[in-house]
Amino acid sequence: MQPRQPLEFYSEILSGISLAELHGKLIVIDGPASVGRSTQIAHLKQWLEDQGHAVLDTGLARSALAGRGIHRAKEGNTFGSLTMTLFYVTDFADRLENEIIPALRAGFVVLTDRYTFSL
């Protein structure tokens, strides 16, 4: 096995996961604060469910592992920007592994408020 070039892994969509096993759809709503992302996701979720689709609604700071801690840290401004970034990356990795990928494997439509570029 050849060593990979630095940053080469960015060309892989999901390392170690075959896209053929992901039967669902991923819809990302991104944008700055207070532009209505959550409102649009709520309306889209309701419409998709009315059409008979199974839907997972997820977003930043909602993981079981890190979500509550992120909210508490933001209230008290207790961490620096690097620590908060690591907190958000942990949140995303937890949601990706335990929510998003399993839902896509099961054929769900996954709606997410922000995704990798937001981090």
C-alpha cells in the first residue's frame, strides 16, 4: 500500500463506506445565522413525511455525545475557538457515525442544518 499524499483523503466521500450501501438521500441546508434554515427544514420534513418518506432531522450541536456540552459552553463562553471547533467536529463525527450513515443505509431522507463546510 502506497502512503497517501497530504490532504489526499479529501477526495474520498466517506472513507471505508461504499456509496452503494447508502440508499437514502442527504439534503443539507446551510447559510448564516437567522436566515430560516430550521424553519425550512421543519417545512420540508413535514412535506416529505406527508409524501411517505422516512426522515431524520439532524444538525450541529445535536449529538448525544457533545450536543449538551456545546450548548453549555456557548452560554458561558468558557472555551477558546480551537476547543469549540474540536467540540463541533466531535459532535459531527458522532452524528455521522451514529445517526446519518445508519439512516442513509436504511433509506431515510436525512435533513441536516449545516454539514462539513460549516465546521
